[in-house]
Amino acid sequence: MNEIEYLLAAILVMAISTYLTRLTPFLMFTPGKENAKLNFVAKNTPPMVMMILVIYMLKEVDYLSTEIFYTLFALAVTVGLQILKRNALLSIVSGTIVYMFFVQM
Amino acid sequence: MIKTALKTSLPILFGFIPLGIAFGLLFQELNYPWYFASLMGIIVYAGAAQFMAIGLLAAGVGLVEIAMSTFLLNSRHMFYGIAFLESFGNWNLRKLYMIFGLTDETYALMTSINIPKGFDKKKYFFFITLFAQIYWVLGCTIGALSSEILSFNTEGMEFAATALFVVLLIEQWIMVKRLLPFMIGFIASFIALMFFIDHMLIVAIIISIGSILIFRLVNKSHDE
């Protein structure tokens, strides 16, 4: 197997693995069959996952350096704007610009 | 509808373009032709797994190990589809594609938005999924094509992904307005961080779903 063949095989294997994880629930469950437990999980998973994803994204922040200050500041801008204006794009772009400004200073 | 879907998907653009560029830049270090980075964006389409793959490919690890690491890293996606069992509609190519495109970002966005009146949910979700993947492939391609220094300093742009999830967390709060799932997610995250930092996401999701089911069980027995 030469290098390109190895890469192609690896990409294919990754594609299949990834697709399988995403496909699993659709194969395991039939929709709408009055499965109260499943509906309960479906309804409650998004808020839990969102909380987990936010913490996951912030887990690398070094809270002993100045990084914590500008991260908190950028977060405050994002949260504040989102609560006030409910415009996702505006909140994300503003928070990111603030963050980039401090990182690149 | 396509226009609205495009507008709704824009927050993902700001997360995916810089992240894709970062991936493309790293991919260059493997010294493969640039279009393989695009190919990965097209047929694998998994942010974290693609980053991990760079290390695995550089080390030349075996295909079985690549398959298993990818599966483990993406295992959290097994819980995402549950939210869309009905809304993705009947089995057809479109549904197969929407399942393929179910990333952290599309899941987060599509569970947090209201569908405008008169829109076909399936089609609306399809276009959001499609646009999101286009952004990702674009990012990967730009990163893999650009020489070492981009004319524009992208440092810190990765914060857009964090900001996207924060915004969607707020939207979830506005939709759900019950403290319990947020508390569970919060506590589960810290437990996972303390004991399973390498597999934090999947462990936190399993703990969360397990805990909320226990709460449901306890509440039910109270009612009876």
C-alpha cells in the first residue's frame, strides 16, 4: 500500500466510522411510536448537551493567566448581546472580534 | 426558504471557516496534495475527528485503530439523532444526507431554532445541513491551499465556535426554562472532566442522560 492508498483507505474508514455513529439512533428507534421515555430523552438532551459543549470549549482556558480575563470579557459581550438583541450572528461576531483583539494584542 | 436557511446557518459559518482553515493548515504538514483535505471535509465531515486524524496519519497507525478512535471520538453523535427521529422524515437520500451532516454545530443549531410558519421542516433542515457542510469544506480547502502565512491574522477566531454554543445555550434556556437539565449537564461535565478528561464529551452525555432518566423515574413514583 503506497502513501496515497493509505490516506484514501484511512479517509474511507473514518467516513464509515463517523457515519455509523450518526446513523445508529435512526436504526435503533422508530419515531413517534408513543415512546414516552424516548421523547423525554429527546426533549432534555439538547439543553444538557449545550451545557456540556460550552464547558468542553472552555476547559482549555488557563485560569492562572490573563487568558481568563479576556475570555470572560468576550463571553460577557456574547451573552449580553444575545440576551438584549437575540441576534445570534451579532453576538457571535462581536464576541469573537473582542476575543481576537485581545489575543492579537 | 433557502434564503432563510442560509441566514439561519450563518452562525455556523463563523465557527466552521476558521476551524476548517486551522485543519487545512495542519493538514499541509502531512505533505499530501491539498485536495485530500477537501475530500476529508466532503466525505468524513467531522471536526474533532479530522484533527485527530492528522496525528494518526502522521504516525502511520493502522486502519483498524483509525476506525476505532474515530468511532469512540464521535460516539456522542449516537445521542444526537434521537432529537430528529421524526423531523427528518421518511427514508430517502435527503434523510441519509441529513444524518450524515449531523455534527455538534448542526445539532446544536437545529434543536435551538423555531421553524418559521409554513416551512417544511425537513427541507429547511436539509438546507441548513447542506450550507453548514459547504462552509466546512470551504474552510478545509482554504486552509490547505494557503501558504504558511495567511494575509489575515486568524488567531483567536476559534472563539466563534465557543460563542456559537454559548448563544445556543441561551436560546435553549429561553425554550426550556427548567433548571434541571442545565444543572445536570453542568455537574456531569465536571465529573467527566475530573475523572475522564480524555473522553469528557461522551462520558458527560452518558451521565446526563442516565441522571435525567433517574429523576424521571423518581418523579413518576411520587405521582403514583
